[in-house]
Amino acid sequence: MLGTDDSQVRTVLVRMLEEDRAAPARDWAGQEPRDGDRNEAAELLEALRGALNGTLPVSRIVEQEPAVRDALTSLSERRARAGARPSATAMAILALKRTMLSAVEQHTDDSAPRVRLWRHVLAVPLIGTLDSARTQVVMNSLLESIQANEARVAIIDITGVRDLIAHTSHTLAAIEPGLMATVVLARVDPATGRTRFANGGHPEPVLVTAAEPARLLPAPVPGRGVGFPDPGSRELVEVVLAEGDTVLLYTDGLVESRKDVDEGQARLLTLAERLGARPAAGLPRELVTRMHDVVLHADDTVVLALRRTPVE
């Protein structure tokens, strides 16, 4: 029996294809101007529509539905005979997928704004239920925004942080099967200071308070990141930030510069406690400068400092 999430995805896709099946094919043909492109897309979408009326779970249609597999094989063979390179065919399929996602976005009205907070940092506030259909749309838009803004960090404000890592991994696997990345998500309630973390194999956040020594915030059960087997965060870490408390989020490049992660985390805790009262805006740069006094291993380094301030 199909789950609710699968049913929602199926309903959106069926409605989209029945209301205007020709639109995705027409839009794709406009992106991939070759003779017969619209017919190729129409054949593939017709096979997909037929498969959606069956009982096979949506996530397994491409791999297990004969009609869809035959349509993809036929498309690839025709393009190969025409002299197209395999990479060009793969990009054409990706363009069709993007066209489908754009159409789904119009039918679900679930687009989410992407806000450029500062250089290399985007924020994505999400409101409402995050099912697979909406995750696919949001992630597609987010990836385009990350590329356009050359962003290194995306801050996603959601309620369902526990499941988002797994949803993201499954979505990205279809776009870039070899992609692997650790992930940490944080959701903060500014009014109460309640903060929850979902960690998928990422370096542990650091909590800096005036009352206690700086400390790491490890997950009770280690999670796994995007592209790893069984991705996601099994348990959340929860703390309540008092006014003036600071949380540090960072990539492993900060603590691996001397090729010793444990030594790097110990130095980070010492520095965080010593510098924690400084203005949050300048704290990340100060930490990077001091942590990278000796660099035996260079890697991308990003540090975010989140401090709770009085709500006005």
C-alpha cells in the first residue's frame, strides 16, 4: 500500500500531466532545440503518465517500469545514432527534469523564497508541510540559487529538520549520484531561544555561554550526510539559548588545518571560550585567523556565529 507521501507526489504529477501534458514537452523543446525533441519528450511523458496510473511506487518507476525504461532507451539510442555524445544526452534528460520540476512548482504553489543574507550565504524560509514533491521543487530552486550566488552555506528555516537530510539526499541522488556531503541543520525560536540541530555527519556545533565552559553539541546517535547509506539524523540535539549565548557552526576545514581533528576541536573550544564575548559579526573571521596560524592541510572553511539577542 502506498504511503501518504507517495500518494501526494503521484497526485501532483498526474494532475499536471492530465491538465496540460504538452506544456512540459513544449518547454523542454525550447531549451533543447533539435528536430524531434518535442516528440521525444511527449513519448517519455506519456509513458510516465501511464506508469503513474499503476501501483509501482513513484520512486521506483524509472528503474522498474518497462514503458518508461523503453522510452529512455529509445531516446538515448536515437540521439546516439544522430551523433550526440552521452554527456549531451544526460544533460538533455536533466533539462527535461528541470522543466518537470518547474511545472510541478506551478501546480503545487510551493515555491520558497531564497534570501541572500550576505556574500556566499543564502537563507530559505519554509512554511508548511515538506513532502517529497515540495522537497524536489525547493531543492531544485535552491541548487540554482546556490550556483547563481556562488553560495557556500544555505540556512534552511523549517520545522521538520529530522527528515530533511534524508529527503535532500534522495533528491540530490537523482541529479548527482556521486555527490556526498555532511550536513548540519539548525532551527532557532528567537522568542524562547529553543534551538534544535539535525546532524548528518557534520562537525559538532559549539555552544558558548557566560555560565559554563564552551562545549561541543554531539548528537546522541551519529547521523549520516547526503549521499551516504541510510542518510539522516536519527535524534535531534536540543538546547535553550539564553540572551548572549552563541552557537558556532563550521566546516571541517576549520579544525583539520593541522591534520588532527581532536586537537583542532580542543583549540576551537579554548578560543571560543576566550573570544566568545566579542561581537558576533567579527567572531568567525577572528576564529579562522587564529585557528589557521599553522596550515598543514588546506580545505574550504566556513564559520557562522549565531547569537541570541533580546527580542525588541
